[in-house]
Amino acid sequence: MNPLTLLVFTMALLSGTLITLSSTNWLMAWMGLEINTMAIIPIIARHHHPRATEAATKYFLIQAPAAATILFGAITNIWLSGQWEIDQAPANLPITLIMVSLALKMGMAPVHSWLPEVLQGLDIKTALVLSTWQKIAPLSIIIQLDSSHSPILIMLGVLSILIGGWGGLNQTQTRKILAYSSITHMGWMMIILQFSKELTVLTFVTYVLMTFSMFIILLQNNATSVNKLPMLSTHSPSISVSLPLLLLSLGGLPPLTGFMPKWLIIQELSRLELFGLAIVAALGGLMSLYFYLRLSYVSSMTISPSNNMVPTSWRLPANPMSPLLKPSIILSTTLLPITPLMAAFLMY
């Protein structure tokens, strides 16, 4: 793709998200979502490869009915309530349709099956955008909605945590594993959204930070499958050491950064005496932790298979690390000590 064309689509992608973020009525929010969707489809298909074309087609076929359902639900809500504002939504049926459609746009369970397949057909940079930036606009609309529709959010959250953890257990492709990781993290955000929107935003920021670090490592080493992770020790020993910590942080294991949002979410659910929901979320997170542990073991404690019959050098030339990778890895693994400060900030 021509660099100027890519710049135009990138600016359209940014503007679509910003329009949705700054909108308080349904029409402008829907327009922002559509600009966002139409801008990323050419970016997905810019590589002339059958998998990229297939991913772009699947993404369009999923996003089109989701956008149509959002518009139908918004018009129905306006007809029933006479309100254009997003936070003024007393009608239950249209808001249910809108929430399910937004969950479809973000790839949450039980309407999640498209996300791993689409991510598998993308290059790593575009997969990073789809896993992080593309979730901002739909999530902002859900945050603005009236919190009285809590059973839908709890159902979506619990199903996403359980299915995201279960689906990633037997995967061998790193992009599919990160897709199921995205589903799980979105589930954690949904179960706490109605009780603490600030905690949802904190969870999303930490998820973006950790996922960015993970995708940059995969991009620098072209590690598209689990079998390529053992070779990181020969290409970049420093990344080979930090990758297991980053994976365990994504899994929410203390004393790493990823434990902070899960700790605060379980603490808030326990304070509200929702012990059953907290237990289900914690047990569902254990399944995700299992496949992160498997990846950590593969990347740090195994040696890549080699059929060479000739002696090989001890170490291949090292890849230079991205300037953004070092601070992102540090922040993705060492922010747990500021948890009391974050808890105090969320209280006030």
C-alpha cells in the first residue's frame, strides 16, 4: 500500500475513534464506529495475501450486521423514549440489542468466534491495532450506558472469562492465544463496569500496556507460533528473560503488574458481597494462567529443535530492541507496588 494512502486510512481510523469518544448522542457515535470500521478494512487487506483478504472479508461480514443492529437499536430507543442521548436509555430491548452488538464488535463471548480467526490472518502490527485501539470506541459507548442493565454485562463478562481461558488452552499460534487473552481481559472489564467505571478504565490501560509489549516482542522476532519462542534465547537473550515475566503479568500472577487490576476487581466484588461472582472470575482466570505458564515454559526452559548436522554458533546476531519496548516491559511488570495509590485514587 502507498504510504500516503496508509496515512489517510490511519488518520480516518483515529478520527473515527475520537468522534465516538466525544459523542453523547447515538447518531454521532454510530458514525464514528462506521468510520473506524471502514478505515481499518483496507489496512487489514493491504498485504496481497489470501489470508489477509479472508480476514478482511470476515471482519467486514461481522462488523456490518453489528453496526446495523446498533443503528436499529438506537432508532428503536429514540422512538420509545424520545431521547438521543446515550446515557438516557430506559428501554430494555433496544439497549440489550446494542450491548450484544457492541460485544460482537469487540469480540466478546458468546459472539467471539470471529476474533481468533481474523487475528490469525493479520500481520502482527495490524493484529495489535485490532486487539487494542479497535476496542476503545465500543467500550466508551458501553461505559456511557445506564448501569441498570447489569445482568447483561455480568453474563457477557463471565462467559468471556470462561470461554477465553478455555479456548486458549490448546492453541499453538501466538496471535490466536492473544485473541483469547483479549476475550478474557474484556470479560474482567465487563463484570466490574457497573460497579466502578474507573476500575474498568484502569484494567483496559494495563491490558493495552501488556499487550503492546507482547506484540512488539513477537514482531521483532517474527514469533507467529509457539514453536518459534524457544529461539528467542539465540536472537535476543534479554527478551528471552523478560518474556516469561510479561506472560505471567498477562496471566495476573503476583507480584507483577497484571495482578493489580484483578486484585482490585476481586476486592471490589468482595466488598459488595458478590462472592460467587468473584470466585467464578478467579477460577476462570486460572485457565488463562495455565496457557501463559505453558508459553513461559516454552520460551525460557526449552531449546529449539535443530536438524543441523554441522556445528552452529553459540549465538546469532542480536536484534536491537525497539525504543518503546524497554519502558513498556518495565511498566508491564513492575507497577504492583503502586496499587495502594491506585486504590486511593479510585475511591476518590
